[in-house]
Amino acid sequence: APHAPIDEPQTIPERPALPLIGHAFDLPKGADGHDHLMKEVKEMGPVFRMRAFGAETVIIGGLDLVTELSDESRFRKSLSPDLIEVRRFAGDGLFTAFNHEPNWRKAHDILMPAFSLGAMRSYHGTMLRAARSLIAKWDRAVGAREVDVPEDMTRLTFDTIGLCGFGYDFQSFRRDQVHPFVGAMSRALAFTQDKVESVPGAELFKRKQAEQFRRDVDLMTDLVDEVIRQRRSSGDTRTDDLLGRMLHTRDAVTGEPLDDVNIRNQVITFLIAGHETTSGALSFALYYLTKHPAVLARARAEVDALWGDADTPEPGYGDIGKLTYIRQVLNESLRLWPTAPGFAVEPLQDTVIGGKYAVRKGRTLTVYTPALHRDPAWGENVELFDPERFTPEREEKRPVHLFKPFGNGERACIGRQFALHEATLLLGLLVHRYRLIDHADYQLKIKQTLTIKPDGFTLELARRAGSE
Ligand code: HEM
């Protein structure tokens, strides 16, 4: 009953479940999983419990509860079983560190200055250089062949984090396939995900995959060690990129630098966290631009006002802040498809949430952002792609916790400015230069690893002419 007193807390609703197996068989994998979960949020309400093989989670999909869970005096980040598995290759890197591990605070403090808005000024030129490698490739594809959007966005974001973070050039646009690190990483993430979703012990029957996993982890570790070795042996002591900061600055509190194993974990973390999500966000934005000609026309008007019909525009650092409509397009894409589609928290003490549900200390509560981002507080037609939701006037009125693509609080995304700067620059350049031809009448299909992206999205390209 809605008026139950707080001292008699209710249990969180759940569907009838089979013993042991729980709800595992109800959960469709991959893309359909999202349709299923969003439907569950609609039918079961903004909080319900789900069980699969002993692992249990509570799904949270509504504004009031997310607002409550965002209170850091009561809740902190929880590592979901997937993230615990990812620790097998990212260790105590920022993303997968437990709150109690001292290296989290240390690395956070050392790295924060490298992600300030001001730091973006120093990455801008490098981001532009990476964008131009993509453009050179797309120019060659004009009138000749289709481009695979998510693949090329992955090349772009991977090269960008390599160059800006570690001064290392992965040269992804010179390769037919994505860089071997990306392949190894995708397989390793799929392996860990699979392990979490299947019957305990099933991995015993997957010797081959387990061996492949070990090879993939070795490949990632060896590559990262090589990146670090190159920098060390170059004698370069710059501190204006991520690697330089980690190697040559000390933590203000302890006076210590990060240790070598932790630096390796951070580099792997940044290579993963720094590209998958941004590449997905760019792909969704291009998808929506392709399907919404009026939005595309406004985005073009915005870049044309800055760069006219220059064949090779020279976007300055300051231009990015002026591309406000393109930023709205990105935000609206991240609303509908937040590419890291959730984050988990846990109560610091036994508590009651939503005024009535008892929750034990340490219990994982998963904020499912695709549902939060469709909460009725967004207004009507929440499924409609509409960048007007992000005008400054409407942003000001929006409840603080209604839009959470970058997570919450201290453990929120450290790379947010980096991602937005990079993505805004690239989208601006692409809509300025090309007509995007939806040759296959693409129907959105979502591919899920730890992150989500449009699967099999290809475009044909033409150069714009005159006022097209
Ligand atoms: C954390 C999303 C881009 C590095 C997070 C979290 C989310 C997120 C939701 C919180 C995860 C949790 O609470 O468990 C995104 C999205 C991006 C993006 C949607 C792009 C559109 C980036 C980039 C970098 C990055 C470009 C690095 C250059 C990280 C790191 C953390 C993190 C290191 C962990 C922070 C900590 O716990 O201290 N991100 N991210 N992300 N992100 Fe991002």
C-alpha cells in the first residue's frame, strides 16, 4: 500500500522467479534486452528486483529514486559483477577501483587537472589532426563506397585518446581492420560479460575462450607496457598529457607517485573507457542527424556561420563552445541512448528508499539510465528525438538528476569534457563537409558489449556543394 509507514518497510517488487535460475531466462540478450528492460520499468514501476543465478540486482528507472540515490552521504558507487570481471584486466584503474582502494583517490587527484576545461585547449590541435585522418578516408569513399560509421568512429576515438593521452599514434586509418588492441578488448569484454550471464561453472567448458582471453589480456598489457616504455626511454618529462602526469607528478597528500602496476591499469582503463562510449555517442548522433533533415539543416547553418564554405576549415579551440546546437544534438542522442547505459550504487548503511523499500548496506542498486531518460518528467513524446529539450532555458528548468549519461558524483565520468569536445568538433566538421546518404534505409539495431552502439550502420557520402 502506498501509505505504509516507514518502520514497516516493504520488499521491493519482483516477478515470480524460478528457484536458483531466477529471472535469467526472461532476459533477452543484447538489443532486445533494452526493449525488455524499458518495458519492465513501465510495467513494474521505477524500482524492481531481478535475479539471475544467485546474483541479484535492483533496477532503478525513475527520477525520484535516482535523485535519492544520488545523495553521496548515503550511497556510493558499487562494482557490478561485470565490472568486477573487468578488473581482471583493468585492475584498480579509476573505472574499476573499489571506493576503499587508496589508489582511487591518488589517481583521481593526480589526473583531474588533465581533464579540466582548460586542459582541452592543449588537446584541441591533436583532436583536429585525428579528425582530419577520418576526413581523408571519408573523402576517398565519396561516390566510391559506403562507410561503416561505428567502425570509423571507433578508429577516430581510439587514435584520439592514444595521441592526446599518451602521445602514441595507433594509426587506425591506415589499417583495414580496427587496431588489434580494440579487437582484443572487445573479445575480453564479451568474455567477461558472458561469464556473468551464464551458469556458474560454465567457463570450465570454455577452455578455448579462456585461453583466448588470456592471450587478449597479454596483448593489451604488452602494448600498454610498450607505450610506457617508449615514453620513459625518450627522456621526455612533459606533464601535459595523461601519461606524463602519471609518470612525473606526485600525489599532493601522500607525496608519492603512482606505482607502475597502477599506471598500467590506468592506461588500459583510458584506452577502453576513453573510446568505446564516445564512438557510440558519435554514431548515434550521426544516425539521428541522418534521419532528421530539419535538425541536420540547423546543425549545418551553425557550422556554416562559423566556417563559411572553406574547403578545409580551421576550427579554433574557441569555436567548440560556439557549436551549441551540435552540443544539443549530442545531448539528445545521449538521452535516448546513453552509451554506458547505467551505473550502480550501494547504500553505506541499511536504509529505506522511496520512503518504503528496505535495502541492506552494500546491496547493488542499478540506475538504468535509458529508462530514467524516458521518465515522464521529460514531457510528452519521450521517444521522439528532439534537441530542443537541451536549449539553455530548458536545461535550467530541468531537475538536476534527470539526465545522467556520465554517472554521478565523485565517481562520475572524468572524461566528460574530453568526450564532448572531441565529439562536437568531429560532428561539426562532418556536417560541414558531407551529405549523409542513408543508402540502406538503416533501421536502428543496437549492439551491446559493456557499452551500446548502432549495429551495422553504414552511410554513403557526397561532398556538399553550395548551399546544400
Ligand atoms: C566513468 C560514461 C567518455 C573515462 C564513467 C561513468 C559513466 C561514463 C556513466 C560512471 C560509471 C560508474 O559509475 O560505474 C561515459 C560516456 C562517455 C565517456 C557516455 C562518452 C560519451 C569517457 C572518456 C574518458 C572516460 C573520453 C577518458 C578519456 C572514464 C573514467 C571513469 C569514467 C576513467 C571512471 C571514473 C572514476 O570512477 O573515477 N564514464 N564516459 N570516459 N569514465 Fe567515462
